[in-house]
Amino acid sequence: YYPIGKSQKISSALAKFIEERGGKVLLKARVERILVKDHSVYGVKTADGKEYTGRVVVSNANAYDTFHKMMDEKEFLKDYLTRLDSFSVSLSSFQVFLGLKKDLVREVGITDSEIFYEPGYDHEAGYKAALLADLENGGFGLTFYDNLYPGYSPQGKNIINILTLQGYEPWKKYEADYFAGKKEAYRAEKERMADILIKKAEEKLLPGLSKAIEVKEIGTPLTNVRYTSNYRGAIYGWDQTLDNAMPRRLAHNTPIKNLYLAGAWTQPGHGYGAVIPSGLECFAEIMRDWTEGEAKGPKPKNIG
């Protein structure tokens, strides 16, 4: 399934739901600190110095930064952090978004909305290529948005996406310069990689692609860090490994009282299909904790 109006429609619908019920959605209000007293949260502090207090805090930020950077509880959380630091982090992504000046997808006769290409059947080799950002020997995915619903692109044109998974290490050497605004070497590398993907897509599926390009935007693991602040640009949170999947994944509640986790870094996992239910699960857990707490004593005067 795909939302008409692009994925922004999902975020907008959730924001509308919250605001219609008396809540507030604050944009451009980056949370820098989670406020903790006696190992219990009481609010958050934003980058502009404003503080917001409440009975609980739900962190949808990446779990690594939540506990390593947004609070000073390392001694209290020693065992918890040891467990976190034993987990591996998922791959990131490299994407090329293309706006085509003609309806090449229809010309070629592709009717699928997504096609995945792999050069072989050796999954371990494919994973290694992704870790090393080896595009010559790796696979990629193509999304043809105009096959999702009519009118996605301007009449007679196409928007397509070429995506491949990548490790963060090949981009780490550009990190300091990237965030300092020195991007010459970084831009040269991302253009080099984009050209490889475009050429492969042209050879395998879309003859004439390179000459049809009108608009090109490239996203790298560093782009993911910049826009999402996810640790190492991870797009799936922690790796879905045997010791970190489903019931073994980080719980919604945490050793810090009244601090909960929601999103890809906690249960049940990553992707739209897991992250949206994660919020529902987290809410249910908060309600259960409140109910049990109130059954044991008087209700608090101010629930925040």
C-alpha cells in the first residue's frame, strides 16, 4: 500500500489527530536534553533553551543518543548501556531521486512499482558489498512512483528512486568536514556513486535513462544523519539479529523511571509496519503502568 499524497500524508494525519484532541506538535524544536532527577524523568529541554515538563517522556530519538548524549546517567545505566553497546547498528542507505523529462517508464513498458536487482545469489557477498559501499558488486532497488497512482508526477514525466543499502564506515571519513560545511570531496564521492547506480539501472532495466534526467537529488548515510539524527545514519535502528529481535528487542520501558522508547530502536522492529504499532504498544504500556500505579496509591495532582 502507498498513501496518495506521499508519506507526508501519514505524518500530517497523525499531527491532525493530536491537535484535534488538545495536543501540540512543535516543529523546529530539537530536543537536546532529557531532564532527569533521582533517576526519573520530568521533561525535556530544547536547543533554544525551553523546557517542557510532563509525567512521562517518550523518546523516538535513536536509542544510542537517548542514553549516551541526552542525559548524564552513565553510572546508573552501566548494565543497560553495556547491553546497548553490544548491539550492532543496521545499515544505512544511498539513494538517487530522479525527475525525468519524459515518461520513460511507460515507454520501456515497466508496470511494477518496485523492482529489486541482485547480481547473484550469494547473500553474504551482497551484504559485504553493502557494508563497503561497493556499488559495482552490489544490488539496488528501483521505485517507479508513477505506477503507484496516476498523477504522481507532472503529465508526461516520471519520478523514480534508485536505492542501495550501505554501511556507515565508508562515509565516516567525510563526517567532520561535512558538518563543518566543507563538502567538496564528499560531493565528488556521492556523484561518483550516483553515476554508477544510474548506469547500472540504465543497463539492466531503463535504456535511455541518463539522457532523460531533468532533476537529480542524492542522499547518503550522512544525509540521513543530518535530517534524522539517527546514529550512523541507520534506517532500521538496531540490526535485526537473533539477540535483538521481537521479544528480545529493547523494551518500551527503561531503567529511567517514566522514560519510554518508541520507534525502530525498540519493539517490535523497523519500517512503517512496525514503527507505527510501536507507538501504540508504547502508549498501552504507559496506560498499564499508570493504572497499576494508581491502584497502589493516590492519583497525582498534576499529570503533566
